[in-house]
Amino acid sequence: MNIAVLGAQWGDEGKGKVVDLLTPHFAVVARYQGGHNAGHTVYVGDRKIILRLLPSGILHSHVSCAIGNGVVIDPQALFTEIDELGRFGYDVSNRLLISERAHIILPYHRELDLLSEARRGERKIGTTSRGIGPAYEDKIGRRGIRVIDLFDRAGLEQEIRENVQARNRLIKESTLDWRPLFDQMLAYGVRMKPWVTDISVFLAKTSAAGRPILFEGAQGTLLDIDHGTYPFVTSSNSTIGGVCTGLGVSPKMINGVLGVVKAYATRVGEGPMPTELVGTSGDRLRDGGKEFGSVTGRPRRCGWYDAVVARYAARINGLDSVALTKLDVLDGLDDIKVCTGYRYGKDVVSEWPADLNVLAKCEPVYETLPGWSRPSSGVTRYADLPREAQRYIAFLEEITGVPVSIVSTGSGRNDTIIREKSAAAEWFGVAIT
Ligand code: GDP
Ligand code: IMO
Ligand code: MG
């Protein structure tokens, strides 16, 4: 079985933990979009490891990890991450594969990201300032530099020269020299070369040999360039379609889709978030869930579970099943609210609106459920969850229309419930009831 694991909210749902947990059931983990704007946290014992570009399966030595054509790669960030893992004792060198078609983030993309945000002023996106947007702009503008271009000296020189000249025209008083950049990119190419291959061919062969693949998403459905809260989104397709375009695989190769959903909502950066809580309730979730960005350290905006968002993610991605994370963060709350729809004037809106002006006027309609006093933290059997926590999960399943097959009750690998007779139990042949 090849399974896609992707974020169903605004990112940071706990994809890293879930992917790391499921990796022993796969031969390959493949990232299909995004770049080092992602921060996927994995705990191995007490050691915290944050993966940005490398797939979150990389900590398992039997697994190959592929970076697809849909990913944008900052070579320096890639090498830093590889070196960091090396210091932790993880040798990735013989099981990393990088698409020859992936696009490169150059240093000037980062500058353009910062400049674009400064120009937008109060309307800024709140990007991670990693140059992600400008790199994808160059890709779509058909002037991007791909991994394979790093090996074509003459072509690379021309591309870099023209791009730098264009950039110098764009940024007043800029006199960036293309030559050192060219030399740097050639050197990056030399280091990257042993890993570079045709990922589409590799994955097709892997699948044909009956070796299972996990497709790993970065960011989340509401940050998708097409289906998210545009323009407050990232610049790639984090939703299911990105698997096919970002890896060169057929939709028939995706046998199941697992949505990672936090038991409440968070968002980093600007843009609409209907259930956002400001004040002490929001602080309680932020402190309890340690909701600070793993890339930029920014405090995450926190709020109640939003079923309009979850249903939208279920439809766009065809979610078969949900991995519900951070249930333990709700431990000890007297009441827990769930947004079941939005009130817009006299109407109740149950589908996610495209118009941000409409969204701004939407008032969440809440259902209040009782909290639980006995902790769910660290629970590994569904039956051992407090009764109210089970009711909360059943309510989310009902209101969202997707069964929850995995419940995460802590950041560690073991703080996990895989439910009996669930999609996950069927896919992975395990059930910790
Ligand atoms: P990702 O970007 O989707 O991989 O998520 P992040 O790693 O950015 O953020 C999720 C954070 O929550 C990380 O610090 C995880 O270690 C942590 N986490 C994941 N699952 C759980 C859980 O069930 N309970 C708690 N308390 N923390 C969790
Ligand atoms: P993971 O994979 C949460 C947000 C940024 C900003 C917007 C655009 O860890 O879930 P970008 O730098 O991509 O141009 O920023 O997207 N963003 C994320 N938010 N988790 C992420 O990744 C994110 N990657 C980008 O905060 O609002
Ligand atoms: Mg993250």
C-alpha cells in the first residue's frame, strides 16, 4: 500500500511525528512539495530532531528518502540538515534521492522574499522568509534553475547571469555579481550529484516491486496555493494533487490518504482563522501545546477545532482516515468548543468560502462539549482514554465525516493509539486498541 500523509489544517499538525511513526511500514518516504519552510519535529527518546527538507522517514535506517520535483531546494539548507543528522549519528548518504527536476532556491530568492514582504507592509503574508515564494515564481515564470542545470556549466552560467541582471534591474541600487553565485552553485552541484536521479522512474520501479511508499506532505490544506486562504498561503500544492505533480506518480499509485489533524487549530503567519482565540484561552492552548514555530520560533495563533476546515480538507484530499494529534493538550479543560459551521448574516455557511471578505464576516457556530479531568497524555489504548475524550473524538468523526484511526497523545513515538478495525490497522496491520 502506498499512503499519502498530509496536513489538513494550516500546517504543524504533527505530520513529522506521524510519518516517523509509520515509516517502519514503508520502503520509501517521498516529499512532494514545499522546501525548508517546513519544520517537522520528531522525538527519538529525549532527542528532538527538526526535519525541514529531508523526509521525516530519514531516521529509520532501512528506508530510502526521496525529494521530488515539486520541492524547492536550498542546497545550503540541505547540506546543513544532512550534516546535523550526521552529528546525531544518522548517515543518510546512501539512501537519499533527489529529483533532477527539483528547483533550486538561490540566495537572491531569500532577499526577494524579504523585499516582497516589506513592500506589502501591513498586508504581509508572514512568510518564513526562506525564499520559497520567489523560487516558485521563477519556476512558473520559466526562468528557474533546476538541480540538473547545476551540471551544465555553460547553460548554468547563462541562466544565472540573466537572472542576476534581471534582479539587479528589479532592486534599485543592487549590483549583485553573478560570478561568485555561479561558482557556488557549481560546487553545490558537485556535492549533490551522487543523490540526483529520476524520482518518477525510481518510484514507479519501487511500486512495481511491491515495496510500499509513503508520500509526505509539508504545510497544510489551507496553505495550498490553489485551495488555501489565498494570498495567505505558501506557493505550492500541499493538497493531494501535489503528490502526482510533485513526484511524477500516477494517481493510481496512491492507495490511501491519511489526513493529519490537530485536536484544535493553529496557524503561523497572517491570514484568516475563524476560530482563533485571543487572550487567556488562546494562551492556554499555546502554552500547553508548546505552539511556537519550529522554523521561525514565532508564536502560533491558536483556536478551537474547525469542522468547516476539516470537511473541506476531507473533500479536497479524499481523506480515508484521520490521525488526530495533540489530544493531550486539551487535558484539564472544563469545556471544549468545536466549530460546526459559520454564521454569515442570516445564513449558515458550511462550505469554505473563497472570498476573504466573506470569511472575515463569518462568525463560528460552536458546539460545547465537556472536557475531561483524567489525563489522556501518554495513553496508548483507546479504551483507556477518558470517556469524555472518546466522546470528543466521536463527535469530530461525526461532524467531519472521516473516521479517526490514529490518536496521538504526546510527542513521543509511543504516545500513540492505533485503533482496531481502522484504516490504519488495515493498512499497517497493527492495532494497539
Ligand atoms: P508538522 O510540521 O506537521 O510536522 O508539526 P510540527 O513538528 O511543526 O509541530 C507539531 C509539534 O507538536 C511538534 O513539536 C511535535 O513534537 C508535537 N506533537 C506532535 N504530536 C503531539 C501530541 O500528540 N501531543 C503533544 N503534546 N505534542 C505533539
Ligand atoms: P510545516 O510543514 C506552518 C506559512 C508561513 C506563512 C505562509 C507562507 O511545518 O507544517 P512561505 O515561507 O511558505 O512562503 O510562507 O505559510 N507556512 C507554514 N505554517 N507550517 C509550515 O510547514 C509552514 N510553511 C509555511 O507561516 O504564513
Ligand atoms: Mg511544522
